[in-house]
Amino acid sequence: MELVIDIGNTKVKAAIFINNGIHKVFTTPKAGDELLSLIKPFPVEAIIISSVRENNEAMFAYWNQVAPTMVLDHKTALPIENAYKTPETLGKDRIAAVIGARFLYPKGPVLAIDAGTCITYDILTEDDVYLGGNISPGAHLRFRAMDEFTHALPLVEQMEVEQLYGQSTEESMATGVITGIAAEMDGMIERYEEEFSGVQTVICGGDARYFVNMLKKKIFANRNLVLLGLHKILLFNESKRS
């Protein structure tokens, strides 16, 4: 039984894995006592932590008292080849997402899209080589930018739109951001399909649900993609130690 902890910009997502499958998922503000109380009923034997925040040493010390713990960083052994030029700057959620996509699609190239604070696109070749990807502002960042860098536009966070065009300033901003992102995603997927024949695309992230049904391209959504990838990284490192 393994515990996977993904510490993001705004929340912590964790999962208990039993027999290679997700048994239970938790979402908490922090990866401390509250999460520990939630997982206490489960006899965890190994833990992996991925964090975008600068508290890796503290998190390791805290959770290593519960079970043997590893913290994902650029030196961690991976079940794929990482060809990124600056692995030390690569977002841990990005590499985990693409490894999770490989778990769902064992053959052929895979493209992982994560729609969160930023939108990331990451490509893994059929030979399991991670080449890199793209980063663009997420929906909330675009809404904030229009509010903060103009005098007349308000802060809008309407994520659900019903038509292509808006009939008020707020609606026009909402449709501009949301349909614009959907068009971006369709365009990016098409470009990757042109370069990587047979590529399978998976989308995850907190905002994924707003876009998956808007896309012209048929893609698979899995909100636990990063957790799946982190679990595969943990198992890979456990197998190397055994």
C-alpha cells in the first residue's frame, strides 16, 4: 500500500494506492497533520512526494516518520528517458503527468495536457523519450491579467460558457478566455498529431472539465493523471532497490 502526495500551487492532492490502483483520493490545503489524520487507517508502506513549493526537506522529515519516503526531484530515477535541456527547472507535475499518460496508453506517443494555474502540454515519444512541451497561462491567469493591466475591464472568473460570443463585457471576457483556450488546445493537439503519428492525448487538471467537451479533438480526461504518474515513479524506484 503506497501513499502519493502532490503538493500544488493552491492545494494538496493525495491518493492511497492498493494493488496498482487508486483506492482513495484526498484533497487538503496542506500536506501536514490534516492529511496524516485522513490516511491513518491505511497501513502505508511507501510514500512519494511531489511539491512545487520550497518545503521538500520539511515534508521529507515529516512523512519519513510515517513510512519510507522519497521526494521527486530532477535527480530521481524515472521509467522514461528525460531529454529536457534543463531538468532541474522542469515542473514535477509535468513529468508525472506524461508518465501517467504512458500508464494509460502503453504504446505509441502520448501528449499530456494539464489545465491548471498554467496550461502545460508535454510529449512522450513511442520510444519513451520525454522531449518537452509548452506552457501557457491558465484561465484564471488570463482573467487576472485583463483586470490588472487595463483600467476598464473587471475581474471575471466565469468558466462555463454557453455560446461563442458574449453579449456583455463580462460575457465577452468569459467567452474570449474559455473558447480561446479551447481553440488553443485544439490547435496544439493538431500540431502534435502532425508531428507524432498516432499520438494519444490525455487531459487533467482542475480546469480540464470546462474544456474537454468543447474540443473538436476527441481526447481522454483523467483527473488523477499526475497521481498515477507519481505512483509509477515510486514503484520504479522501489523495484531498483529490491
